[in-house]
Amino acid sequence: MACNCGGGAAQNVPRPVVAYELTLPDGTVRRYVTFQEADAANRRAGSTGAITAITR
């Protein structure tokens, strides 16, 4: 008898991975796993960069 766990095929659908991309005024682009890491790097660089959430 088949399992009726309430899941189905939707359990195997890969979820998008969110990363945070810091772009500095000099053109440097760096990616971070968390927003906090990107924010800290931006502050170290003088808070002049832009942080964008990206999905992969």
C-alpha cells in the first residue's frame, strides 16, 4: 500500500537558493550567504555599496 504522507511530488522540487550580492562603487561584486554578512562588508567599505538579494 502506498504511503499517504501528505507530500507528493512537491517534496522533490528544489527550492531557490537566496544569496546577497554586494556591489561597490568601484565595480567590485561579492556574494554572501546572509544579509548580515553583506551588510557588515558594506559597512567596512564605508557603507557606499548596494546589497541585492539574488536567487540561484
